[in-house]
Amino acid sequence: MADDYHFDFPAEWKGPLVDMHSSDLIILRSFTLVVLITLVTLGVPGNLLVILSILRVNNLKKVSNWLLINLAIYDLGVMSMDVMQILGVVLGESVFLSRWVCETSGIVCMISCYGS
């Protein structure tokens, strides 16, 4: 029964994009890809550098900096949702029609947002 899961988006959710010309839609998707790839490219290494620098430099090993490590770890979880959005833009909404993908991305997003 769980394998029979299928979700169809209501027609009104697709309304604004259906009315757009294909060239406008390509521009919108291209801009979205550039923004998301830039965020992931800068965000993931930046958060990893924060974590590594606090763990490796003795002067930075303070209790208050453990909060920064916590924030950086949860921010990496938020960045993982950007990767899902990139897949959604490139591959289309069919990526999210799997129940496993929807539930996993929802759980990661919820834990990351609440944790940070």
C-alpha cells in the first residue's frame, strides 16, 4: 500500500507558471539555479570552515563557540534542502512525487530549522 503513494498538485498551484512564456520560465529557472548554486557553493565550505576552525584552534574552544558549531551544523542541514531545490528546478516536480523523498526532505528541513 505504501508503494502506491502518488500526489498530484492542484491545478491552481501551477497557475502562475503555466501562463508564463517558455522563455520567461527558462530565465526564471536559470536565475533560481544561479542563486541556489551560489548559496550552496559558499554556504557549505563556509560552515565547514567554521566547524573545523573552532575544533582545531585552542583559543576558540569556548562554550559560546559551541553554539556557533551547533548553528553551522544545522545550517548544513538547511543547505541540503537547497540541493533538493536544485534537483527540483533541474528535473522538475517529479522529483518530489516519491513519498520517501517528500518525508525525508520534510524531516531534515524541520529538524534543521528548529535546531538553528
